[in-house]
Amino acid sequence: MTTEEFKVSGGDVVNTIKKIIAEGNARRIIIKKEDGTTIVEFPLTVGAIGALLAPILAAVGAIAVLVASCTIVVEKREKSEGDIQA
């Protein structure tokens, strides 16, 4: 598993999360405060779309109001030999 980190301002949190979900290879999203304290973690299941993501995005929107800036940590699944390269 690999991880990627994004430092974003509160207003950009929701848009960044939407982009990460759209990529489709994220397994877990973790939002941390500037001091490194984890605010929330969201596991993402394969095929989670539409109505299943609405509660996650609503929670992320509420968090964005509370923080000036934060770090988004994305755990991604590693590509296996069977994955198709685009």
C-alpha cells in the first residue's frame, strides 16, 4: 500500500476529496490537523459511488468549516500484475 499527502486549506478540502475519490484507487482517506492529530478516517470500498459518498462529503464539509488548513493522507492500493494499464 502506498500513501500520498495533500496539504490544503479548509475551503479546498471537499474539492480535493472529490478528486481523490474520482481517481478510484484510494482505500482510505485520513484528515489530520496541522499538529498531526487525526480528525477523521474514511475507508473507501471498491465501487462506492453516489449516495454512499454523500455522508462522507457532508462530514468533510463540516470539518472544512472547523479547520483553517489540514493534511489529507490517502492510502492507495498498489497495482498488481493483473491491473490494466491505461
